[in-house]
Amino acid sequence: MNPHQLADSIEGVILHLRSRIEGTGKEQYDRGSKQVIETFSDQEVLVNAIEEMDDAIVYLAHLRIRLAKLIKNGEI
């Protein structure tokens, strides 16, 4: 992958994130001139951040398990 291809790939990720912000995110978190997260106290931001990190760890562990199984079974 050359730098241009990498930049295009990252741009694709950003476009996907933008669509989530303007779609599902808007439905769930938009409060007119503010996003819900802007109304959270520092404590709420920290608790939510820890919960999101925990979720990410679980998803990554599950993904690792599935990938390892594919490799073990010679599927990739």
C-alpha cells in the first residue's frame, strides 16, 4: 500500500464515521446545538469512557479468537 492508497483508506474510514455521526449518532445523541456528551459531568465522561474501553477490549478479544480459529483451521 502506497501513501496515497493509505490516505484513501483512512478517508474511507472517516466517511464511514461521518455517516454514523449524521445517522445513528444524530438520532441518539443530538440535542440541537449540543451533543449529549457535552452535557455530561466529568465523572460521567470518565465512567462512559471506561465502559467504552471495556466494550472495545471484549470486541477485540472476540475478534482475536475468531481470527486465531480461522488460522488454525487453515481458512486464512
